[in-house]
Amino acid sequence: RGTKFGLQTPGSRIESILMSLPPVAKWKYTWDFKPDSPEMKLMKVLKEPKEWV
């Protein structure tokens, strides 16, 4: 997300932004987590936030 923001910023130095990426950048589309894994618990909280107030 930060890389996308940097690339959309007027006057930004593209080379500097791309240098901040990890040596091997990889994204998996529609990634499925194992049931009851910490990642799955986090995704549930992010997709279904609680109304605290």
C-alpha cells in the first residue's frame, strides 16, 4: 500500500520508491489461510469489525 501511495504522489522519485521493495516481492491473489490460524483470525477481525461504542 505504501508503494502504491508513493507512486501516485506527484513529484516522487520512482527509483527510490521501488528500491524500498523487498528483493523478492510476491503477492498471492485470493489467498486462503488455514482455519483457526492467526492469519485467519486477523482477517475475520478486519472484515467484521466490532462496534465498541
